[in-house]
Amino acid sequence: MSRQTTPPIRSPHTYDAIIAGMGCAGLSLAVHLVRSAWAKDKRILLVDRERKDRNDRTWCFWEAGAGPFEDIVHRRWEKAWFHAPGYSGLKELRPYAYKMIRGIDYYRACMDVLEGHSSVEMRYGQIEQVSSTADAASVRIDGTDHHAVFAFNSILFEPPVIGRHELQLLQHFKGWVIETAADAFDTSEATLMDFRPAQQHGTTFVYVMPLTPRRALVEYTLFTPSLLAPGDYDKGLTEYIHSQLGITAYTVAEEEFGVIPMTNHRFPSRKGRVLYIGTAGGQTKPSSGYTFRFIQKHSAHIVDSLLRKGHPFERGGWKSRYDWYDSVLLHILQHRKLEGGFVFRELFRNNPPRRILKFLDDETTLPEEIRLLNSLPQWPFMKAGMWEMIQRLRR
Ligand SMILES: Cc1cc2nc3c(=O)[nH]c(=O)nc-3n(C[C@H](O)[C@H](O)[C@H](O)COP(=O)(O)OP(=O)(O)OC[C@H]3O[C@@H](n4cnc5c(N)ncnc54)[C@H](O)[C@@H]3O)c2cc1C
């Protein structure tokens, strides 16, 4: 008599949710999910190709009051300098504080919440595909498909193809954490933007985040269409440290290099049962490159949608006028209609920082936006505004 084995009956959904990528967006969403009532009796799979055990980046952002990651804020500043040729000002950032979180502290804090949580399973492997049918989302990990009711994808499998009517600049930066033998920094004052370095490559500025009286992060940053030769970043940093900070003797304790695409390309927000998150889901602010706070807001919005609608796809009340403002500023910078240093100088000279920061968070009211726009040269912005309006219709 042959023994027949009956395959176990499997639900088409092994998981309630699979999160592809355990970077900033994937971990943020997972933490928001497990802290919500939605996660009760749910199975969530998190996948990445590598363990997040390196300090691979530092996030800076501004926030009013205490945020969800307040415990791991590494440094915060309530005052910051803005410099450009012909103008320097020390700015009170209230009600905001400019905050810095080290990548490794963020990864550890998220892991502390997620590891051992009854709803969460973690797996390390190469994700080859994230797809959807009408009934299930599928994530292929090392050749095997895993199914879920929903998948959240933070992986950009291919760089986005920028269309003819779209814009893209690269925000590229090299940072050194420098150390001096004697006190050289005032830890209560950061430098948010310093446009005094040469602008021959395009929009170029430096920011300085003092960590202790003898230690600071100095970051040489550009918004240009292409990268520089490696030596040019070192030259920019060395010159700045000598000529603007007046420091000749120092050691470089840490180095960071990064590229953040600044684009008005329309990233997919959803395909079937897959929701795109993080940079892959268009959460990088096109005109500034800031992403961290947008990821936090998006995570909260997804959980809210799951709780109220039973699915994560409810569209936010995102105001499309901010997309248009981003396109106008990108247009001005990419086509060099005005120098970036000049635009930011006019903004900071004529507006309190809280209005500018609120605007960059997409949270201003129309009257506040009109005041900001009035502080800039009208004609180039009007022309760019009309042009970008037409491009939006063509896309
Ligand atoms: C150096 C640097 C500094 C930055 N600083 C700031 C800042 O100060 N403020 C700010 O607001 N924004 C900043 N950003 C922008 C943005 O906040 C970060 O890029 C952020 O990490 C984006 O989160 P994410 O989850 O979309 O992508 P990531 O954090 O990059 O996460 C993607 C994850 O997917 C994994 N992965 C990729 N492909 C696969 C695959 N095929 N299989 C399995 N796993 C895969 C990766 O290992 C990674 O863990 C910075 C970016 C960089 C690069």
C-alpha cells in the first residue's frame, strides 16, 4: 500500500505584510505597525540583503518639540548660521530644533522594538522581485516567492528613467568628522548653509554640525547634474576648513559620501497590492533631498489607513501645489536661472527660518507661501512657474 502524503493546506497569504528593505523607510514602517492595534495577531515579514549593523549614514532634520525618535537624537541645535556672499545671519530656529540621528542608533532602536516581537519575522537575502496579483503580493527572496496580503517596497531595482518633461539634479556630498587638539567649535550653533565657497560647479554649500568643542561634521554639498572627481570634494572641504573655519591642524576621524537624487519624476505609489515607501515611493523632497521626516509622516499615514480602511492605500491629503513649488525651484536651479546661493540668501534674509522650514516640510498655508514667494525675484519664478505648469500637463 502506498502512503500518500497530503500537502498542507496553505493560505495564499503566508503573511499579512512583507516589508522589502530594512532601511530607514522599512524599519520606520515596521515600528509604526507593531506599535499600532493593527499588528495584533498579524504576521509581518521584514527582509533585507544585509544586517543593519554599520553607521552608514547620519540623518539631519528639523522638528518642533519631541519626536518619536527623541531618545536617540545624537545632537540638536536651536540656533544656526546662514552665510552667503553679502549676508550672514545667526538664526533662531524656534519652534523647531535641528536634530541629528546616527544611522546605527536608529537601526538599533528599531531592532530593539522589532526583534522578539510576536508579529515580526526577519529574513536576510537578496530580493529579486516584488509583484502583485489580484489576490496577493509576492516577494521573491533568493529564488523563492513569499506571499502576503500587502507588500511594502523600499527597493529601487533600477534607477528611475527621467522623462523628457521631468527634472533631475543630484545632491551629492562628502562629509568629514574632524577633530582638533584645542577647542574650536561652539556646540550651540550649527551652520545650516554656507554658500561662500566657489560656485563654479553649480549650487555649492557647506554645513557644519559641531558635535563637541573639538569635533564637528563638515559637509561639502552640491546640487548639480553630475558628480565631481573624488579629489574635488576633498579640495572643497580642505579649503573651507582652512579659509572659513580658520583651522589648520585637525584629523579626519570619519568620512561620509552620499548621493540623493532630487527629481520631480513621478515615482509609483502603488501597483496592485504593493505600496512603495521611502525614496522608492517618492518620499524624498525634490527640492531639498530631505527624506527622513517625510518617511515618518508616510509611515504614520499608512498605519492610519490600515486602521480606518483595512488597507494601506488611502491617498494622503498631499497638496499638489508643493509638487509644483518643488518643480519650480528645481527648474531655477537646474537651468541656472538664478544662483542657488542667491535664492536661499533672499529666503533667509527676508523670512524667519520657521516659515522656510515649515514650507520645506510642505506644511505652510497659502498666505505664508505668498510671503515667501514675494521675497524672491518675481519674474524668473513666474516664468519657471508657468513652464513647469505646462510640463505637468504633458506628463
Ligand atoms: C549618505 C546619506 C545621507 C543622508 N542624509 C539625510 C539627511 O540628513 N536627512 C534626510 O532627510 N535624508 C537624508 N538622506 C536621504 C534619505 O533619508 C536616506 O536615503 C534614507 O535612508 C532613505 O530610506 P529608504 O528606506 O528609502 O532607503 P534605504 O535606507 O537605503 O533602505 C533600502 C534598504 O533596502 C535594502 N536593499 C536594497 N536592495 C535590496 C535587494 N535587492 N534585496 C534586499 N535588500 C535590498 C538595502 O540594504 C537597504 O537596507 C541621506 C541619504 C544618504 C545616502
